[in-house]
Amino acid sequence: METPERFWEATLDELKQGYIEEKDSYRCLLCDKAIEKGIIYPYENALYEAERFVRVHIEHTHQSVFSYLIDLDKKLTGLTDHQGDLLRLFYQGKTDKEIQEELEIGSAVTVRHHRFALKEKERQAKTFLAMMELIKKRDEQTSAFLTPQKAAQLLHDESGLEENEKREIIQRFFPDGVAGPLNEFPATEKQRLIVMQEIAKRLNGEITYSEREIEQLLQTVYADVDLVKKSLIEYALVGHTRDGSQYWLK
């Protein structure tokens, strides 16, 4: 099951409802289908405006947001098969006794124990989400946090490169050597990551730079200082204060 990129960029409330509102449409986060605004949609002898119809679409195409989420890969949900089975039955409103009989496990007390364990998992998830939100608020450039897919793909791409391939990329963009200027801004994510890693090596990890100092340093690299600075932050190579007055090598 391929999950749309917008899914990972959505807020928790948007994920729960299963769609987002765009300028001219409502878009399903589960399959990326866009429902255009200003149109009345007929379905099974009824008429629906756009927002109501995207909910109908989710119900009839995906059963429910819960069904979609519970069917995601275990690497994405962090759930074991057994936990997934329990959550499905909880969602269906089954009693502890009914769940015990259906799964053929211990007793109703065992099911209550599992409920408690999942509640603990929920508390841990809330705590983690709160911490991540606080970290993001400290960073003006929230894009420094890459989506799981993009981060995983970048690491995979880079790890799959031979040393001579990396060397070729570096030589292409730094024809005068790694201490020289960048001759053009890389077009692909893979190239940008490797180039930004090289640029980051010019920073002293024991120094905290002022905005003026970091810009003076980057002026020797490339004319568009803001673009390079933003990219260093985006790839989590450089950190900075919320007001942008100080920068440091991560």
C-alpha cells in the first residue's frame, strides 16, 4: 500500500478525518483523490456537496480512516499483529468477553490487561508528539524535519552510492576543489545532500556563528546565500536559534 506524501505532512486532526482542504478542492489523504469544490456529486440516489462527498468517498472506498490506518505496514504503525487484532475489535465495540472468545486468549482479565498496555502506548505517543511539536516551534525552518519517506530514501540513496560516484558528484559541483565555490546548485535530492555535507565541513563544530558570520562564510561558497543556508538547515546539518541570530554545526 503506497501512502501519499500529503499523508505524512498532515496534522493529527487532518489524519483522523482523512482529508485536507485545498484552495479549489478537498483531497483524500488515503489515496490522493481530489474532490473539486463548487460541484454537486450524485451518489446512490443522493446529492452531496464536495466536503460531504469526500467523506462518502472515504467510507465507500476505504471503509473508514481507521481501516486504512490499521492496515498500514507494521513498520509505520509500530503495532504487532496481535495488537492490531485487538484494536480492530475495540473499534468494532466488542466487549472484553467477546474479544477473549474471538481471539481465544486467556480470559476477559487478559483482554483488560491488553487495553491497559495499549493505553500506556497511547500516553507514550502523546508525549513523543508533544516533544516533537516543541522542537519544531524552536525552529523557524520546520522543513528541517524531513518526512519519514524522504529521509529514508535519501539515506538509502546515499548508502547505495559507491565512493567514486560521490567523488564524481563533488568534482562536478566543486571543479576548483572542495574548498572552492559551488559552480551550480544541485538539481536532485541526492546531489544536494552530498554537496551540503561537503559545505558543512567548512564550519567549525566548536563555534557558534552570528547571522552575519554564517552569511559571510557561505558567500564564498555560492551567490545565493539564503538558498544554501536553508538547505543546510533542511538537511539537519546546521542548527539555529528561533530568531535566526545564531547558527552552529550539528
